[in-house]
Amino acid sequence: MPGVLPPEIEVITTPRGERYEMPARDVGCVKIASIPLMLFGLVFFAAGLYTSLIEGGVLGLIAQDNGGAGGGKPFDVFNALFGVPFALIGLGVMYLGVMIAGGRSVIELRDDRLIATQRSGPFRWRRKVPLEKIRKFQVKSSNVDEATVAVGAALSALNVVLAADKMYNLAWGYPKTMLRPLGDRLAKKCVSVKGARLIEGDNAGIEVEERTLGQDRLIDALKGSPGNHPEAESEIPLQPAGSGVILETNDAGLTLTVPPVGIRKGGKGTFGFAIFWNGFIAVFTFFWFYAGGFKIGWELLMIVGFLSLFWAIGIGIMISAINAGRRQAILDVVGDTLLITRKTLFKTSQQEVRRDNIASIRRDKSGVEINDVPVLNLQVRLHEGKKISLFSQLTNDELRWIAAVLREALGVPR
């Protein structure tokens, strides 16, 4: 029999399955973020309506068709269509703000599909997932200790994972104590409806996994086991083929030179996004001023200030991507000292670390994930002071090789 759910979740039996009505989500102080989101969405929505209805002359066209005078600007197809995407973006952002401010999740299990609905007032968003494609359910939690706070303050999400690690959200903004039993029940119900089948080759049924954000490194440190870390090799591996890192040895020690990896690899896709963002804002800015005919005054200042915010975001992302692609570093081992030299677009910095202050050198999780896959970097952990993190732009094999070389040269543990 499927597991017992918390009393806050209402289970409704339908002719085609079951529906699980979640209570109104309580996200605590996070609700404050809904205010700027709704205002931002309202501005975009109003700008889109103004461009389509007024600048595009849609209202004038409607008035003419109804026998009215048809005042205002003449109908312009370009402006009428140009405002539609902005109105839709505004609606989407307002929807997100409304969902953060309140709302609830509803999950329905039907004959051959799982239906997840997020709703708040008049807003609805529905997603349908075929049962035969479900691989597992995932409960992803924050690092909030639910035992020390109100139940509604601990934020978690329930996701469904399909083939090729494709993931969809089913419910969010609820405590793990509520979502884990629901995930267990859904997993058992899906198996009972469709029958047990092989998952990931040899595991029968549909599993429910838990993932905790922000606690992986702490848990690993408390366990104190090298096997719990990505770095588990004891020998120095060969330098990976195609690696651009230069290793030079001398009487005093060695030098590792890590050259720039390029904008595409170093930026990890952010440069392409920056080009798209800035191009979109450039077109938007051009046609806004082309169609607006603004005069110098408070209205023009408001428009310039509004657009400057988006230009600042796009330029900042582009500069960050260029900096990530052009940065380089030199690691010198001189006797019992590790000298780290870092060069970026803006400055060159140096840092000296004595061997007796180094607790470990390892390849480990950086705390960043891309497509739910952790990004690793080189970490020099110290007895006194903050750890030093380097080279998230390198491949995992390069990081493993560099860490092993440095450990061997300095005589420190991993």
C-alpha cells in the first residue's frame, strides 16, 4: 500500500486516479521577492500593451471597425506585433511573483500520466508527464534545519526525472517532511499503475532520491573519508591529452602555467547568452526610441533609466564571460612554499602559502551546478584562513592531475 501522507495534503479519489491538493505554500520572508518581480512584470506588460495598442494603432483600428472616429495613431503591423513578446514576458514574470507570494501545487495521477498544476488566484500552469517516461522522483531541499524553524520556513522542491536526466518540477516551496512522503507515494502508485520495470538498467521500480543544497562539502568533511570526495586517487595520473597546462621543473621545485582557455570554454555558455541579451536589448532600444518620439524631459529620463538597467546586466554578463575566458594562473612550488599568481582583465594578484599551513589539496565540488551536474575545481584547504579555489574552467581530469602534482611536490595530503 502507498505510504501515509501528512494531513496537510488532501487526497481526492477521481474516476481516473488520485489528486493530491497541497496547502497554500508558506515561503516566509522569500515573499518579499515577489514584490519587485510583480512590479517588473507589470512594467513589461504595460510597455507591451502600449506598443501594441497605442503605437501599433490597434485601438484606433477597433474604433474604426465599430463606427467610431478612430482617433490616435494609424494601424502599424510592426509595432502591433513588436509589443506582444514584451506583454507575454511581463505576464510570465508577474506569474512567478504571484506564485512566490502564495499559491499552491496540485498533483494528479491519472491512467497514463502525471499532471502537476501550479495555481494562485486566476493564474494556472499545468505540466503533463507520461508515466512510462518517469525514471525517478527527486526531493531537493535547502540547508535549513527543519527541526529549528517553523515547518513552512524550510523550502524544498519535488521534481520528476525522466530519461536522459530531463527534469520537471512538480511542487516547490514546501518542507521536506511533506514532499518526501508524497514522492514515496507517487513512486509506488506509478509502479502499481504501470507495473514494475527496469530503471537505469538493473534497479526495479521507481526510486525517490534526496539532494541537499549547500551541505555536500560539510557532510563530507564531517565524515572525514577520502572516498566521499571526487578525489580518491593515490598515484599521479598522466597529463590529459590536449591539456594546455605547462609543467616545468627546476632545482627549487616546479612551475605550473595555466593559460587562458578561451571565452567559449571559460564562460561556459554565458558569452553566447550575453550576445543574445545585448542584441535583443539593442533592437528593443532602437525601436522604442524610433517609435516613441520622446522629448527631453522626465519621460525620457525614466525610459533611459529603465533601459540602462538591462544594458548594465547584459554588459556585466559579457565582461564576466570575457574575464573567465582570459584569466590565467601560475603555480610555483619553491621549496616549502606555494606561490599562486592570478591574472585577470583587471588585475594581477599573488598569494604565498606555506606548506605547514596546507591541510589538503584536492579536486572537489565548487558549489555550482550546471544542468544538475556539480562543477569541480581545485581546492587548497588551509589550517588557518579561507580555502583557495582555482580552475573551475578546467576539465575534471586536468584538475585531478594538477592536484596530484602539487601534493607530490609539497608533500601534503589530499
